[in-house]
Amino acid sequence: MSNERTPIVSGNWKMNNNHFEAIQCVQKLAYLLQKEDFEAVEVTIHPPFTDLRSIQTLIDADQLRLKLGAQNCHPEEKGAFTGEVSPVFLSKLGVQYVIVGHSERRELFGENDDFVARKVAAVQKHGMTPILCVGETLAEREAGTTLDKVRSQVRIALEKRSSRSEEHTSELQSRVDISYAVFCL
């Protein structure tokens, strides 16, 4: 097994594009990307939840080399969590990557490191790869606490992630991709 990793280029669409616009966007992206692009990097797209099924159908029907990702999920499989999306639902849609711990979720919705760690574990439990977002606020950067903050975020997420069980043994399912950004509103 090679230790070399293929770089990932991920597009987080945030709260943009209805499902018609999303289909057009994916069609244009697929047309623009060349075989060499896919050999150099893995391309993941993360449309809004309401677009996932349309995009999944398009990727499958046209046999596109794009990887489907979700922007977020709840750590629980089911329950009274209005507006949240279960990792079970995402895996059934063929989602391969899930963004967790995005700075907007941390800062605007109060998601702490422990909650993010539960999401990482839930994503892996259902055979998907978490893209763990880490980073500091501008105030933390100016205070010189960037490394401590990022180390802590990574440590907590990795300590609590799901252990490799017999049914989840592939490299992809045990992997956590890490994305770094500074959060500034």
C-alpha cells in the first residue's frame, strides 16, 4: 500500500444553486475538466442538501469522475433533530465525503470540538470520508494561538473517531482529510 495521497480539490457550494442550477454547474464542470485533471487530483463537490439526489443521479447516469460530498451531517443516525441530516441518509445517496467542523458551523452555530469529533466518527461509521475543517478566528491568529487551536481541533477529532472495525477496514473509510482556513466574517 502506497503512502502517497492524491490531493483533493473540493467545492463547497454553501447555500447556493437550486437543483436546476446545480445540474448545469456539474455539467459545465465535467465538460471543463480533462482526464489529466482527474489523474492529478480528486475532485469533490458539495452541493446543498436539496441538490444531492439530482447531482448523484447525474454523476451516476453520465459516469462522471466527480466525487459527491455533503456539506454537513448530524452525528446521530435518527431522532428529533429538525432540519438535520443523518449520515445514514447521506451514505444511501452515494455521498463519499462529508465536511465537518466548518468554521461557519463552529462560530455561527456553536459546534464545539467534541460535537465535531462525534460527526467524524459518524461519517466514518457509515463508510464515508470526513473532511475535517480546522482553523482559528482572526482574533486567535492575532493573539498567536493558531498552532495550539489547530492542534487541539485535530487531536480531539482523531482521538474520538470510530475505530476500524471488521466492517470498516478500507483505507478510505479510516481516513480523515483535513482542511485549514482562517475564519473571518
